Amino acid sequence: MKLIKKNNNFYVSNGYWQTEHDPSQGGCITSIKIFNGTNKNILAAPIRSYISKYSETEWTYPDFRDDLDTNASIRIIKNNEIIKIKTRSRLTDTAREQLPAELITVYEYHFAYIKIFRTFKCKEKIADINQVGAGTIETIPELNCWTARHSAAEENNESAENFEHIVNIPSPKWGKIDNTISPAFISWHPALHLCIFNNGIEGIETFPDSNIKEWEEQIVSANNGRCARFAVNKRFNPDRSVIFCEPYFGIWEKPVTLHGEYSFVSYIGLPNIRKNGPDKKFIWINTVLRIRKENRWTGESEIKEMSDNGIQLLIHHHDTPKGHGLWPDGSFFWPDGKFPPYEKTELLNMKKTIKLAHKYRMKIIPYFNPRVLHAAAKEYKKNINNWSRIFGADKNPHYYYDESGGSYGAMACIESGFSDFLKTYIKKIIKTYNFDGAYFDGPTPAWCGNTKHAEHPHTSTDGMIDLIEYTRKLVGDNGIIVAHQTMSPLIAIENLVNISVIMENVNGFPIFYKGVPELDCFTMHCSFVNVTHKAVCGYTAIPGKCPENEIKKLVARCIVKGLSFKGKSYDPFKDYEYWKHLSRYLKKLDLSGYRFEDHSKKMIVSSNPAVCGALFHSADSIVAILANTESAKKENFIWNIDLKRCIYKKENMTVYPKDRDAFCYKEDGIEDTIGGFEVKIYDIR
């Protein structure tokens, strides 16, 4: 982290983005630039906090805001890799009148996020208060997409898919901010997550810390109903997108009186976008386990073949207990928290597989579920009642599916002593067996009501972020972290991982039964804020009885969207067979020097709408990828490249196709033919 003072303002940067604090505007964050986004200020106003008083005669709500204090104090505190900026401001209105209150804010800058501590100090009683805002964000209108997660209290009353009911985790909602005053999203309790973004370019998120009680009950009782407002809205004159973070919103309630101190802690996540987009070092993934009666572990010839075909990362995904999932006999099940994970024979097989992966220059990582502890773990019996995650009317530990030997384990809360155990366990597994990182299944903040490990109900937000941050430091910059983030698209976590696994809920649970989405119907999570590479959750996407054309369709569409696969373990790997020629071709390239443009950028234009294109381009060459997204063969269509937007361009370029002789590139277009769901690759230089 780097801090600069210039003209009384303070600038903080981590190399990917920069914030500005202005003491003449309450010491607030007044500017945010994402260097490899648009590199322009995305804020339409300072990120502000306020107290609003109700005026019965004028029917107005004049804001007493921190950003209207023209003489706020700022103090800098440096602590190793963390920079803290402490501001003290008076709550002031536009007429320069001030409340007998001040706001003390500490901005704690980490590489992956900003944690913000706000304390309102009301020295005298302040009556007739209708709104309290703690970190409301207004951005430029170009950030016109949103994603959000309701509070667990509200989501419990909504219909949800089977998986959501089992784990009691609200799924993210996605949408576009339209030109109306109606909220795009609203929650009357503290939302678990709020984010607005320009899809595939840049964005900003905010969310409360784990101490949800401070947001719900400091000002009024949580039983008051509409006690808060967490919303995404469009505002006008000028146009802007807004995230409201208001722990008290009493427009329809009786005004309250404030006196004393009120503290609120929240996070801001800003995307660490690389110059050429997401890290592409380890985008091709497969698993080490196979579904077959003999030689179930992947053998040397198979591992060598995967390496030759460009597979860079193997995942030992071992979460299937007896009676469930892909390995119903439970033969590969590694109970969460158990050490050693296997008995002697299977342990030797695992060690052999790890050595083979390294022999053929691949990384290999194990699976961890940061929300589960199995009864086979030594710590289970002693600690599960204190560590368990409790929700709903049942105050006993909750289990995945059942409490028999076929259970995945009991749900544990990372805000308990389970956090220290899990960190020690992960370190022991990685160091003992020479793994190269970790796969986390759902590092998703969720609600917990177990007061045996906390004074009051809470969420697991702090613990999940801390766990991923700890693991990144453990494995270093060269280590690999994969996070399954279908249920929780947090920028703060994406900044710390290499690959995000997505779209499990799009496919349905537990199998892929809704059909392959059309290209423009894939979730916004596919591109989001352009930090991590995205991988489709393959085990649900491609079940054993899935029609062959559905597999081909999914592969063709994902390739032009820049999505790879968290590979499936059926034998043969049908999805792998369809994309391995692309991974084999890209293996020879140093992709860190290439920028990828998916089909939506229209860098490749085709005369046939069913044929879509994507490309990698660098200073040295262009790799053009064409995919037929339909089953019927397409003949005599014309395609060309928008060279004006390419990094690489020169006269007299040559096209090197895979299936025929080289030929000169023609700017007026190339006539071509492509089979149903076929993917073609062209090297142009």
C-alpha cells in the first residue's frame, strides 16, 4: 500500500486503484480510480455518512453530513502492510449549521479491501431523527448493473431452491439499474452484500461486518420492522447510481432521539484489475478422480496426456460421502477436518498423484469446505456444540442432508474457534502433502444464531475474508486459490484468488436440467468486475445422461465467453474432449502478455449471427477463436476482425488456421465454413 499527500489531500493506492481523502469534505473518500478500468473517478459524490432530521412543517429531510465539514482533521497511522486514515468531522448541513455530534471514521486499507469503522458521537440528545446513513455511495451512471444479497432474516421468508434451504444461505440477485426512482434492490434489514458495477469493466461493493447486531439494534429494536434501508437506486439531476447504507430509516416510523455513541463497521471492495485482465496462468482445470470400477485414481499416462493438452491445474475434489454425489460408494470421501485424510492405501495413492502432477509441471490443490466439520475429525466431539452454525428454530447442530454416516458433516461457524482450527488444518494439509494451494467451496458469509461462541447473532463475513487472506499469505503469490463463489460474488475475495467457480445455481441443483443458457442469458457473474478468471461448475453442468449436443453447446458458448470448466470426473471427460484442443494450442503461449476479448466486445464480426468470435491479442500476434453456437453446420459466412481496437496490427498479416494452409488476412473479410458446435482457432501474425 502506498500513501501520498498532495495539496492537503491524501491518496492511497495498492497499484490497482487509488482513493482520495479530502479534509475540506469531511475527510471522506471523494475520488476512486480503477487504473485498469476506465481510470476515471467512479464517484459522483463523496462516500458520506449523515443524520437527517424530520421537519413536519416543510416535509423535508435536511441532511447533516460529514462531507459538508470543510475543516475535518485527518491522522495517518501506518502498520506494516496496512494504512489507517482516521478522520474526525462535524455533522453539518448546507446552511453551515452543525449538530452537537461528530463522526470519527477509521479507514483501514488492506491490499484486497478497505475496512471502515464509523462512530457517531452525539454529545447531547438530538431529537426528531428519521435517517442515519453510514457509508452511502453515489457513483457515475455508467455503473448501471447491480448484485446484492438480502439479509438472512428476509431470505428465510422467500422461496428458494433446495440447496438454499439446506444451508440457509441467501443467493445473490443480479440486475440492471433502470431509469426510474423505484429501487432496483431494497432490504429493510442489513443486506449481506451490495455492489454496483459496469459489467466487465469496474465496480464497487460494500457490506456490513459480522457484528450484525450493531446495524440492527443500536438505534431501534430489530423487531421494529422497517428499521433500516439497504438499497440500490437510480437518482437524477445529475444521473447517478446509489447504494444506500442506512442502519436507521424511519420515514414511516416515529422519529427517534439519539444520544451517546453508535458504531458501525463495514467493508468496501474495489477490483484489483490487471493490465491484461484476469490472471490466465492456470485457467484450464481438471480433477484427479475418475468414476470407474478399476484404477479410479488418475494414472500417469492420463496425467501426462492432460499436461500435453494444456491442463495446468488439478483439483482433488473429494467431498462425496457414501450415498451422495458423484462417488456414491464414498470411496474418495475425505471428511472435512480429518487428519490424516485417508487410510494408508488411499493416502499413498494421493501422494503418488501429487508427485505425478508436479512431474508434469502442473499444480494440484485439495478441496476445503470452510463451513463444515465432520464427525471423523478429532476436534468434532469436543467442540461442535460451541462451533456449530445455528439457524432457524432448531438450536442443535445442522447437518448436510442427514445425520447418518452418509452426512457431509455438521455446519460450523467460522466466527468461532473453528477459525483457528481451520487455519491450522489447512496449513498442515498443504505443507504435509506438498499441495500448491487450496480450493474453497463457498467462502460465503452467512447468518448464525449460536450464542455459545458469540454474544449475539452474527454473520461469518469477517471470518471468511480473514481465512482467504490468511491462505493467500500461506501459499504466496505463486500459490493457487480457487473459490467457488456462485453464492457470494465478493470483490474482496476475488482480489485474493486466482479462479472463481460460478453458475452452479444457474444449472440447478443437483443436476443440469434447465438447459444451456443463450449467450446473452449467462449470469453477469461471468464477467462481473474483470478480476478473476471464471470457471463453470462442471459437475452440475454435465451430468452422465446429458445429451451430447448439450455438452457441445455449453463448451462452444463458454469458450467465446472466456469461461473454462471446473472439470467433471466421468470417464471419458466429455467436456474435456471438446475444449482440450484449445487448451493444447494456448499452452505454447505466455498468456500474461495477451488480453482476452469475449464475444460481447464484437472484436470479431460474423455475417452469420450463430457464429461468434473471441480473441486473445498481444503486441506480437492475434489468436482468433470462432464458435458455432448452434448444432447446424454454417457455410459461406464472412468474418473479420476490428483491427482498430487490437494491440497487434500490421500490414500483410498471415492467417495460420489449424485445418488448412496459411493465407493472407483480408480486411474485407474471410469466407469460412464451420460445423455444428465446432470451435476453430486461427493464429494471425
